[in-house]
Amino acid sequence: MKKVQFFLILAVLIFCFFLNILGLLKLVPIFITAPLLFVALITFISFLNNRNRFKGF
């Protein structure tokens, strides 16, 4: 299940990155694509950070 979540979050991150590239080309508004990329990056980093956390005895 963790691998499925990892690849799903990674796919969303890649999609948001390409959407942001389209925003830089002025095909999509950049004020919509930039927050999407930011949220995807924060989600990916928090997922990587919480994987190996010690939960106590």
C-alpha cells in the first residue's frame, strides 16, 4: 500500500510539474499551476519524511 501511495504522489507531482511548464508557456494561468505544484511538493516531502518515523514502544 505504501508503494502505491508513493507512486501515486510521484505521478501527481510529475503531472503538476508539466502543468506548471504549460503555465510558464502561458497556455494555462500560472496562478493556478504554481499553488498546485507547491501542494504536490509539500505532500511528497511530508510523505518521505514520515515513512521511517519511530513510533515508540
